[in-house]
Amino acid sequence: MDRPLLWGLPVLLCCFRVLSGSFMNREYADSVQCKMCHIRFPGQRCSRGRGICHATPDEACTVGRIAKSDGTPWLTFMGCLKNCANVNNIRWSIYLVEFRCCRSFDFCNELI
């Protein structure tokens, strides 16, 4: 490959990144960004579905926590959820399930 082409490649990639970012902001202008992780066990990093989702106007950022009946954390999951509702310690077999929803600002589900 020609050297001038190789030198121009980083500039081209940089321009593409800037332009694609500006178009993406218009598409998600009225949405909230949420942290996403499908499976996270206590003391570990996200093991499945790590990323960011964009909550549409009828969705919210959510955090779900599942704990053993003695209160010991077992599993956490985060993402965007339609018709989200806050739920406190609902019994599911030997586990307790809790949901928290928010729409106040980007990545609000990181803090709850």
C-alpha cells in the first residue's frame, strides 16, 4: 500500500468517528443512557451483556438485585426496561427480588 494512503487513514477514521458521533447524538436526543449488564455476581465484574442501552420515552433505566432469603447478594442485572416499577423484596422461591427504576439522568442506574 502507498505510504501517503497509510498516513491519510488515521485522519479519515477520525473524521468518520466525529461524524458518526454527531449523527448518533441526534438519534438519541430525547433518551436516557443506561448502564447495561445482564449477569453480575457479587465481587465479580459483569459476565454477560455489558454495555450501554438507550431508554426510549416509555422505558427507564433499571437495576435488579436477587438475594438469598438471608439477605446475601446473589445476582445483579442492569439495563433498559419498559413499564418499569420499583419493587421491594418480593419472594421468589428461596430468593428476594428487588427492582429500582430511574430516568433522571444518564447512567442513573449506576448509583442505585
